[in-house]
Amino acid sequence: MLCEPSPELALRSNSQSPQGGSSSQQDSRILSPSSESRYGLDPQSLPSAVQGMEDDREAWEGKLFVSEPGSPLPPLATTDFTVEDRGNASPRFMRCTSYSFPSDGTTAQLSHLPLGVILTPLAKLEKEERPLPVCPGTAERGAVPGCSGCGAYMCTFMAWQDCGQRFSCPFCGKLTEVSWQCYQPADGRGRRTDAGCKPELSVGSYDVLELNTGQAAGLLLALDVSPPAMKSGHLGLLCQQLRSFLSSLAREEGGGQSDLRVGLMTYDSRLHLYDLSPTLSRPHMLIFTDTEELELPMWEGLLVPLKDARYSIDSLLQQIPRLAGGSEDAGGSQELPVRAGLKILEAVGCPGKVIVFHSAPLTETALKQSSSGFFSSSKPKSLFQPSEPSTSLAKECANQGCSVHLFLFSQQDVGGAWPGHTPYMTGGGVYSYDSLQSKVERAQLSCDLQRCVETETAFKAQLRVFVSKGLSVSGFYGTFNPGPSPAHISLAALDWRTALAVQFVHCGPLDEQRGVVIQAALSYTSARGERRTRVHSLTLPCSRPLLDTFRTCQTHTLLTFYCKKVYSAVLERPLQDVREELQAEVTQLLASYRKHCSSTAVSPGQLVLPQFLKALPVYVNSLRKSAVLLPGVRSSVSQRLRLRSQLLSLDLRHTASHFYPLLLPLPMSSESVSALSAMERARCTASSLDPGRLYLAHCSLSLLLWVGLCVPSQTLLQLFNTTSFSLLPSGNLCLPVLENPLSVAVRRLVHSLQSDAPYTLTLQVVKQGDSSEEALQHLLVEDKSPNGGASYADFLYHLHVNSLRLLV
């Protein structure tokens, strides 16, 4: 195998130890058939994703990356680094699939590389990084307006002419005259003299504060009070949780002077709204029996400031379990409170979140509305395709800026019925619980609720993408509602996790002197009601040689692009076709690189990979055999639908983490705790596991602690407070709080991983040889997967053979 520009490494079998150690070390590790290659390849000799990330950390960990035109490739998203914006948007906001686009369409087609950008408009900044500057929204207040032709916002790449009297737009080419109010002369380099004091002229990312300010966001809580909710005990426990949560929230909001407004409703087959007006001596209940054509007779008091209604809501939550106790209602649809919440937000004129706590089984009506039509229609449809009512409701929510979050309790998988389409299409989510009787699930509910309410959210968003003449937007991939043009979409809500992929195609030649300029403008309403626009601009070179395009690619960006593209394709395409097309695309990419960019004569037995794409095959194989594209016997329909929805909107860092998890060996005693920070992560294969050790396996959506069969009893005592492996419980649990260095260090690490995760993660203990070990097997992505997916070694072999066939 030849991994350019590294020395040759032939595809061959190797009898050395998997970790390069002695035979005694090899014997202590797990020998699993799933780790072996059908073609006799040594998996440990293949390009390592772990090594690639470690090399990047060694080069960039803790260092400053200056984001400006002509910068080197940015560090990987899995590396901790600091960014200084000097004209190009930070890679936290924008990452390109290549940092050197082909200058013409013919060359781009030869490469078989997708040309695009991953946008994370509201990505978090590190503590050491400066907050984005805020600019006024009008020229009268000092802003420099953007292009009068295409509507692009001002950026550092506008070409100033005639001493600053006008500028040429890189996106449409039109000349725009500058009014006298915002005129400043430009120097000989085409840079305005006031560029240093105006963010729109000097940095790649900034916020624009518009003049029109709307209503602050609201929070509507909907409780299922049907008999199933009462009999299961969920209603009483939920009311206790909500009382505690709102009490703590009121204390926080009082200190932060927030304008959070809260409303409460309950429902079974009927809808109960509550007038919480502070002028009333006690809340008034409004009952709606006809819920088909829901009309609100009044809206005052349905959404009030939390500080004014705190005690009224607390009193209601105490009474609701008693008031619902005598009901014999069969229960209603989870969409009923969503439509009611949307009506309230429309009446008040504000965006907001609707949080529904649902316990009743799905009714026939819900089945018809939530089904993809898989069983009820003669026309073949994808299992992942949302129903027309769900799509229609999501569009209504997007227009109002209504984000839906659905908390489900004790729900069973029912055929194709899945209530998550509307929540995920509106920037919300689905949270499932088996029972609230356990301490672990109550803690998870509390954490989910806190994240749901307190995560900073942008509502009623419009996203527009501008790109240089010669390129056009050919597609968006992610969770959104289409807009009036391919380059314009709308979103009901988004937060720091939300990412979208944008693909470009050539519609003409590019100017190699000017390069490519990309701008993304997100207009949204903040939780406080401010109307803002966040602008991100980026420039990169373009060239004719394909080698420049391949050398400036990064694996994680391509993986995220492929993930969003193929997960979008499953709406209309058979899964097998999607998997085959993904493999064919990567095969053609490798064949193109071998044909057009290989600088040395290589034999057919050697594989040639671009420098920064050495690990691409292991990530693509992990994507191919994910539960969404290759379902297993134990993967339910709802699990696959939920997984697709979560990953479709996930940012680049957490997408990469999902498809190649962290596998970290833990220290075995209190004396070795100091070495925890220096522990090297292991490759995701069963041959990396030592039965005498502990391993933490972590991806964006799961966190496992694997306990080997031969772990010393002293280690078990210090970490689990038991000396017997057989007595050690498996499954979801909280580690006991023990006062010893090993326990403190492991709990601190677990808490750190949970805090950084995009969703609430519960620690799952997996014992070697236990039935729960299958959960870990799904994370060992270099091995054959339980659902039948090929190992990394076998997949790479097929890529190599098929790429050679394309060159014959």
C-alpha cells in the first residue's frame, strides 16, 4: 500500500502482534473472528484513524490557528485549538470539502470529489476566543451596506474601486455605489481606511443587529393526563420534576433578568388550557372537546412571565395528578398539544418551544398521521419518508419559529408509526424513557429537560448562501424546509449543534486570481426577541491541477458531507442503492487520484491514498454499515429513524466521533491515575481489548464502560465498590461516589465526556461475555459488525480492487 507521500506499504498479511508487542501481549488480548480479514490482511498495518488524530493533536493541540486568506489547512475538529479570525470565518463555522476548488467543471468531474461546505452557523467558541462583534443594521447607524444586486452582506472580499466610492461584488459581479453617509477612502490595495474599526470590513464572521425587535420566545409545557399516564405513575413523577425544575429556573431567570414566558396545558382526548394571568386569584381552566378545528377564544394569560406565574404553575402541578385521577379517557394524539401550542404562539406573535410529555399509546389517528405510508399505500415509499401531515405541520412551525420536543414514556415500537418527524424537522427532538422509577432515568429526564430549555436557540431562521460567479448551489443536506431558491432555506429553530452541508457545481470557469468566495447569512430571532443576522464569509484558492484539490481535503469534512447526503437520499432511494452509490463514489475518487495525481510508478498490489484522506475508507465503511443504511436484526424502526434524524443535523466534530468512537484504556489503580491524561486511545477493534483491563468507549450518542473478565478485584473495589466480577451489575448506572483517586479520576472523565456530548449520555457498563456486549461491538467499527457489515480491511481491499478495474 502506498499512502502518498509516505513510503510504500504493500497490502499484505502480517503475523506480528496487533499492537506491535510481544507474543505474550498478543495472547492476553481478545482474538475475535470479527477482527480477521477474509483476504489475509493485517488490520493493524492499515492506515489508522487514531494515528491521524494523534498526529494532528501533536501539531495543533493548545495552539493558535489564524484564519485568514492563504492559511494552511485548519486543525481537525477533534483537536482542541484556538482560532483568531483575520478575515476568513473560523473553521468552527465553515469547513470546506477541499480548500482548493478546481477552476473548471471538467476538472471537478474528473476528481469525483464533492465540492461543498459544512456550515455550523451557531457553533460554540472556546473561552479564549473573542465573541463575534455586533454591527448595526443600517447605514444611518454606521453600517457599511452589502451588495445592492444579489443581497450579499459586506465582507472583506468586496473589491473597492475609485478610492472607495463603489465596490464590486464577488458573488454577482455588480458594482454598488456607496452613499456619502458611510463613505471612507480606500488605499492603493483596495482596503478602506476604516477597515480596522469595522468588523464587516476586517473579520470573516460577525452579527448584525436589526432594528425590528419582536416578542421574546415562549415555553409551553404539555402534560398527558390520560389513564395510561396515571396508572404508570409517570404523571405524578413528571409534575414533581417540573416543579423542581421551574423553581430552579425561576431563580436563575430572576438573576439574569430574562423575559422567559411560560404556559401550561394538559390533554387526553380533550385539551385543557390554563389562564395564568397574575390578576386572577387562581388559574382558570379552558376545556376544548372539539379538537379537530381548534380555535382560541382568548390568548391573554396562556403565556406569561415565569416570575409572575411561578406560584400559580407550582400549585397547578400539585393538583393535576389529583384532577386527572378519575378520568376514563382513552388518551389522545401527541400532535394535539403541538397544534394548540402553535396556535398560542401565533396568537401572541412570538417564537418558542413546545415540550410535550406523552405516555398514552399511539392511537389509530396518530398511526395514520405518523406512518410513512409503508403499509397503507400501493406506491412504494421509503421507511424514512415523513407523512404529508407531519411535513405540513413542520412547515407551519417553521413559519412561526416553533420548536417541538417530545418526551415519550413506556412506548412500544408500533410498525411504521413514529412521532419524531415533526420534532426533528423543527429543530427539536424525541426523548424516550422506559420507566421513571429508576434513579438513572430520573437523572436523565432532569438533564434532558435542562438542555432542552436552557440551550441557546435561534428561532424562525432563514439561511442564504452566496458563492462566487462560476459556481452555484446545487443542494442542501440536513434538516430544514426548502426556500424560494436552492440557495435559500428556512428552519424553525437551530442551536450550536446544528450543521448543514451545501454542495456546489460549476456553471462556468473560475478566476484563479480571485479564487472562490463563500458567504452564509443566517437571519433569526433570538430568545430575547432580537432579530439578528449572522454572517460567515470565507475565501479559498482555485487551480487547475487536481493534486491541489486532493491535497487540501480532510477526512472528517468529507465524512460529514457524505453522511448528510446519503442520509437525505434514503428518503427516496432504496438502501442498497444508496450504499452502492456511496462505495462507487469513493472508489472513483481513489481511482482518479491514482490516475491523475500519483507521482511514482506503483504496482497493482499497492493502494494510493491522498495524504489527508488516508483514513477515509474506515469512516466511509462505518457509515455504510450504520444501522440507518444496514439494519440489523435487533435494530428497530424507531431507533433507525431517530438515529438518522440526530446525525442528519449533527455538527462535524460529533459526526466524526460517532463514526469512529473513542476507545480509551483506563488506569488500573490509584497509583496510575496520573497517567490518565497521557493514555493513548486504542483502535476500534476487538483485538485492542485486553481482558485484564477497563476501557471507556465513547461516541456522540453512547458511552460504555467495558470491564474485562480478568480485571483485578482491587480495581473493581476502587471503582464499583465490589470485588466480584460476577456480582458487578451491567447496564445503565451511575458510578458510586468513592473517595479514592481512581474513582475520582474516572468519574471526572465520564462527566467531561457527558458535558461535551450533543445529547444526554447515560453510562452503560458492559461486562466481557455478557449479552450487553453487543452494544460495544457496534462501536468497534474496524471489525465486522453484528448487522453484517464488512470489516475495515475487507472493505479497503474491495475499494482497491475496484479502483484498479476502473483504470483498465
